[in-house]
Amino acid sequence: AQPGLIPQMTGFLTNMRIWGATVFVDHVTDYVYVALMQDLTLDETLLAKTSFECHANDGGVQIKAYRADNGRFADQGFRDSVNECHQTITYCAVGAHHQNGIVKRRIKELTLIGRTLLLHAVRHWPGYITTMLWPFALKEAAYRMNKLSINSDGRSNEARFFGIDGDLFDESTFHVFGSPTFVLEAKLQSGVAGVPKWDPRSRLGIYVGHSPSHA
């Protein structure tokens, strides 16, 4: 498996890596949430569950039930977490993964979209972009699916999930994954001092998706 870079906003780059993800899909609205994981242990799975529920609660949505495969989701620790949150969980029968077909389809779509975004970026900028950026591509795929999947009532999956009458679509927030971005130099941001006349006024970066923590 290809380890992926961990999204960071501050500090030195960590040596830890992303090794997997848990995908949550709302049965009614098809809203999808991707929780990145540093390993496939029960602890990381519980962190993924908590992350999804916090994300839902921020929009006023309460998670009441889960449908899952067996394996890690059948561990006693995961079932205890479900009971503590006053939720219910059901599992696919042995050899009947089609009973969880909704999330299986979404995982396939996320993989195909994320791979297309990533390989397109690698082809255009092979000197800087590698497949280690797959966690960012996967999150960006989910972001686009939630924003751009428009239903018969004119609302996106995101708007339906959070119960919003209007829509949250803003075309100015969409950029080409892996495209160059330019960040104003810190000296110019603070306004304390300028930069020498012939020096660059910005730093070159790579667009790896919309930040959930910034405007």
C-alpha cells in the first residue's frame, strides 16, 4: 500500500503517514464523509467515528444508526461506543456485502474520482506531485461529490444532509487539484516590512483541496 501524507497546517512535517480511511455515507442523502486513518486499529476506527459525528453535529445532525461490514466494526469496543451514544448498528450477513451496497458504490466512486484528480496533477507537475498526496485527492473527491451532486429538488447532497433550503455551492471555491497556488510573503502580510524590490512577493505552493478550517 502507498502511505499518504498527513494534512498539516503548522509545525514541522511529521514522519507519520496515512494508511487508510473510513467512509461514512448517509443512506437518505448520499452525503459522504471520509475520515483518514494512520493505521487500521480499533482506536483509529473510533477516532474516525467520532470525527464523523462531530462533523454532523456541527450542522445539527444527530447520527442514530449504522450499517457496517463485520471485522473492525464488530469489535466489542466499537459496539460499546455505539451503545454509549444511544445508537444502533446492524451488520451485513456472511458473504452478503451487497447489503452494504450504498457505501460500496461510494467507495468505488471516491477511488475513481480521487485517482483521476491525482494522476492528472502528476502528469502536469511530475516534479512536485506524487501519489503520496492520495489522502488529499480522496478528501477532495468527497468534497466535490457532496457539493456538485444536485438532486431533483435543486439541492446538493450537502444541503440535503444538513437540512438547508438553499444551496452551499460557490464556484469560486473550486480550483484544479494540484494546480500552483501563490501565498503572499509573511513580511507583506504583517505589513511590518516589505521585501527587496527584485525578490518574489509570494511563495509557490500546491492546491490540494479546500481547507475545512478556513474561509
